Amino acid sequence: MSENHTEEHSSPIKTPKQLITVIVLSFVVPIGLIVMLSQLLTTGLKTSDKSAAMNAESVAARLKPVGQVEVTDPNAPKVEKSGKEVVEAVCAACHSSGALGAPKIGDKAGWGSHIVHGLDHLTKNAIKGIKLMPARGGNPDLTDTEIARAIVYMANQSGANFQEPAAKTAAPAKK
């Protein structure tokens, strides 16, 4: 007698849910690959952005130290900054873009409600800080005169006619 060996074939798909999943994936995966390839071929690789990011100046700017140490003579007389210098160094961060509700430089409507209170009122608010603006604009080294000059600079560009304050410390008289 001869024995017949028949091996049953078993499929990895056992349930109808598995069958539906395989059928859906067999359509979705190739279509997704075709779409991605067509996007790559039509738009191409953007190598100009990489070359701009890899030039020597860009690399040096990214590697620049976060802070710098400046050694100054503590007995040297302090030179007060002009209003423009203070605005560019401190105030422009918010007042040039209007960030955090700060009135933009040159916006007559935005500054109008502040200008009517006068320079003294604006200076006191800037020194103490108001709403989201920190005291002294976040720079404690600024003198009251420097702050007033910055306010005059910004407000005059926005429709005011304030007079820039003179330096509080007078130069020593020559004999």
C-alpha cells in the first residue's frame, strides 16, 4: 500500500478583516509611492538653500559665541547714548514690530494716546515698566536721560514734538 502525503496549504490571511486590510494596502502603498516620486521629480531638490546655509559666513554666524566679555575701566566717565542708539539696542525689539502690544515706531495712531500724556509721564512708565514692558526696557544700565532720549526719538517719529533732554552730568569746566 502506498501512502499519499498531502500537505495542506495555509494562508497568512485567516479572517475577512485581514483580507480587506491587505487589499486596501495593496492599492494605497503603490499610489502613495507614485505620488511621492512625482512630487520629487516635479519640484526637484532644493540645493540652493543648502549652499546658502553652508557658505563660510553662515557657518561663522552660527558658531559665533553667545556672549562676549568686555573689559572696561570702572573709573572712566560714562558716555551717554543717544536716543537712536538706545532704540536700536533695546527698544526696537518690540517697538519696530509692535510685539507684545508695543506701539510701533512711526505709527501716529498708536502713539497718539501716549503722546498726549507728555514726556514726563512716558519716561516714568518706561523707567518703572508698564504692561508687558520691563523696567528700563530690560536694560538696567540705562540712565533716566538715555531712556527719555529714546522716548523722544520714537515719539518724534510718530508725530510728537518733544525736546531731547540734555545730559544730567555736565562736563567739567576748564580753568
